Amino acid sequence: EVELVESGGGVVQPGGSLKLSCAASGVTLSRYWMHWVRQVPGKGLVWVSFGNSDGSSTNYADSVRGRFTISRDNAKNTLYLQMNSLRAEDTAVYYCVKGGADGGFDYWDQGTLVPVSS
Amino acid sequence: EIVLTQSPGTLSLSPGERATLSCRASQSISGNYLAWYQQKPGQAPRLLISVASNRATDIPDRFSGSGSGTDFTLTISRLEPEDFAVYYCQQYGSLVWTFGQGTKVEIK
């Protein structure tokens, strides 16, 4: 059974940094594209970042490009999201998501809330 | 960037009724890489449909997807109590993914 377990969330001040980790079990991350998606409580889903299976190709939503970095350690079967220069508008629940073979997002973790507040 | 517009914003129906949800893209979606998700309060989204019409694993056959190009539809043939939720469409193209704003299916 595929399981994605996220850690590293918590309150951070504006301008601060935070690194989210997503440890996978039941699946070999090195075979799949992975993503981060965020959701402001009560609002819709927003795609944040993508990384291909070996990490050689990445992309970001315009709102986070230059501030967030997606990476992975395939030996540890873990995905990361380094978030720098955080803003109040980055406050959201962040989901670690596995990409399926045909573009859909087939496994999601339970998400972690990242409040950016002074 | 392709913008997805979902309609209606809210759909009020009774159990047993048919639900028809629309997702319109601002430009044609190459390869019909259009997915649908269901999200219930306090839960992560769940993949229902990929590539416009392929049901994901363990998704009941009352859920079906159709469409191509810029117009896509999610149909729930007979609503069960557990189907009342928010539904999102999502597209993929050129290493960019975007979601629609969601349609809430509520009990009438």
C-alpha cells in the first residue's frame, strides 16, 4: 500500500524559511514524477511544483518560482520542498502528491498546514 | 497558462439524482490530459478520472468522464450519500498543471 508521510510543517514568520519532507513507503519514488500542491483552508487547489523521477527536471508555479525548491533523495525515498522568503499569502495546507502514469495525481498525503504569521 | 472554469459553482441535488459537472478550458488541452478529483471536508483530494475518461482504481462506475479539446464533463449517474463533496478538474500540459475552482455538490 502506498503511503506518503509529510513532516516539517509549522508556524513561520514572514521572510522565514521552512523545509517540508515527504517520506514514501509502498512505492519507489525514483520511478515517478512528484508534485507539491497547496490549498488555503476553504479555498481551491493550487499546483505548486513538479519534479521528474530523477530530479533533473523541475517546474514551479509563478507565485513561488525563485523562492521554493523541490528536490528528492531517492535513496531515502523522500521528497522535499524548501520554502524561502515566505509570505503571508503562502499560508496553506501543503500536499505531497505522486504523479500517475497518465498525468493524474493518484496518491496524496494528508497535508500539513503552514501558517506564515508574525 | 490554460485556465479551467468549472460550472456550476454549486449543484444542489438529492440522492439518486444525476449530477453533471462541467469544466471548460481557455484553450485546447493536448492529449486530453484532464483529470477529476473529489474532496471531502478535512480530507485530501482523491483521483476519480484521468485522461478525460479513464476511471481510477476502485472508483465506482457511477462516475464517468467525457469530453475533449476544451469542454469536459464529469457525470455521476446516481448520487450516493457519500458523493456529496467538492469536485475539481485539473489539466496538464508543458510541465504546468492547473486546477479549476471547484464545484460543490450539496444535498438539496
